[in-house]
Amino acid sequence: MAQLLGDLGRLANRETPAVLSVLVLEDLAMALFLPLLVVALAGEGPAQAAGGIALAVTAVLLALFAAQRHGHRLGRILSSRHDEQVLLRLVGLTLLVAGLAQAGGASAAVGAFLVGIALPASFADRARDLLSPLREVFAATFFVAFGLSTDPGEILPVLPAALALAVVTCATKLGTGWFAARRDGVAVPGRLRAGSALVARGEFSIVIAGLAVAAGHESLGPVATGYVLLLAVAGPVLTRFVDPLSARFVPAPTR
């Protein structure tokens, strides 16, 4: 998302903080939702689901507390003059926390997310620069692996369902971006840009579908693939289309 905003020259726009705030809230919501999904897919009861949610909430609160009170200490532990040392320490910590989260009944993705929010801002910029190449490689590998598990011939029969989901998502994303930007006092053009920037977000859908397929619900794989492909194409196109459209809402200068 940050790369898309940078390519479009929107990082300094007034609506960008609202967009980033929505993305952070989505990540926090997923940290709570993924353990519940894992429990549901495993066929366990309400007690296990409540335990998974309680575990996720506790982990998120502890991570936020650690980031607030002891983030600087974590930054000093991970810091080094050598980039390769920083990279190895950060990846090692991420794998350790993700493994502990998985062993505790939560999702490994939740553990990795907690590491990210626990890092201090002073260290996060350097970590982001070091991890950006790995992020691109792992993201591409993840999508390739998911694509290899899906038969292209199975996408066409479920394309109407994927299209309906994509239309609903576009509407809700536009509404969410509009509402968030309006709360920040952003004008109508910025609200439209904020909503359109959120449309292309679909990686969590792949994660959810991957968990469902692994649990034996193979039919969700083609639906999720078609859904994400539609959003991946429609999102950037809509984002670029909104610029000239939003210009119509800019009041003409008075003479």
C-alpha cells in the first residue's frame, strides 16, 4: 500500500494518515480474527474459540505494552552496525515469536505481526529498508504457491461469486476510506482517493483461503483466487481513475 501511494505521489496528501490508520486497524482486527478462524476450521467448540480470542487479545495488549515501555530496549538488542546482523536477529526473533504463537494455539501470522508492532519507531525505519527485498520475494512466493494449488479451470464457474464479492468489497472500502478521511477533515477529492487506495487490499483473503483449503475446504481456493485477481486489477485502475474524477469536486478559484 505504501508503495502504491508513493508511486502515485500521495504520501504527503492529507488523506494518507487516515488510510494508514485504517490499515493498522485492519491488521489488529486480523490478529484477533485469525485465531478464531483456526479454531473454527479445526471444528472445535465455543470454549476453544473464546480461548483463542482471549489469547490473541492478551498477546496484542502485551505487545503494545512492551512497545510503549520497553521498545527502546528491544531496539538496542536488535541493533548492530552490520546490516546482516540486524537482518538475522530480526528474522530469528520473528520466527521464534511466530512459532510460540502457533504452539499456543494462535496463528503464526499473529506472532509475526506482534513483532512488527513491538519494534520502536527509531528502529522500524531501518528494519523496513532491510526487509523490503525479502518482503517482495516472500510475497511473490506466497502468491505463486497459492496459485499452483488452484486449477485455473475451477475459477470460471465461481467467477460470478468472486465478482459479487469484489463489488461488495469495492463499495465497503470506498465507504470506509470516505468515512475515515472525513473524520480528519479531508475534502471530497481526498475522501475518494482514500477509499480507492484501500480497494486493492486482498492478501488477508489469500491467508484466510489458504487456512480454509488446508483444513479441507478446497472449494474456497478458486473463489479467493478469482476475488483477489479482480481486486488486484480493479484497485490500481480505480485509484488512477479517481484522480481526474475527484478534480471535479474541487471548487473553481474565485476571481
